[in-house]
Amino acid sequence: MSIAGQSSSLPNTNSVSKKKSTLNNKIVIKFQHPKIDTLILKLNQCRNIR
């Protein structure tokens, strides 16, 4: 049982590292979104003024 548990933990570490990389990508995207939203808001304001 213990040997099987150790062997199964090896692929799990790979999946965890992949999950961490995807989490980091999501965090970067979240930080980029507010800037895009503000740009869209400014564009909409310019259209409303015209």
C-alpha cells in the first residue's frame, strides 16, 4: 500500500505544478482585465460625447 501511494504521488506533483502555472496565468489575466475595461469605458465615453 505504501509503495503504491509513493508511486501515485509522483504524477500528482506534475499535475500540481501544471495547476500552479495555470493559476499564475489566470492571475496575470485578471490584472490585465481592469486596464482593458478602463480603455473600453473611455472609448464608450468618447462615443457618448460625440
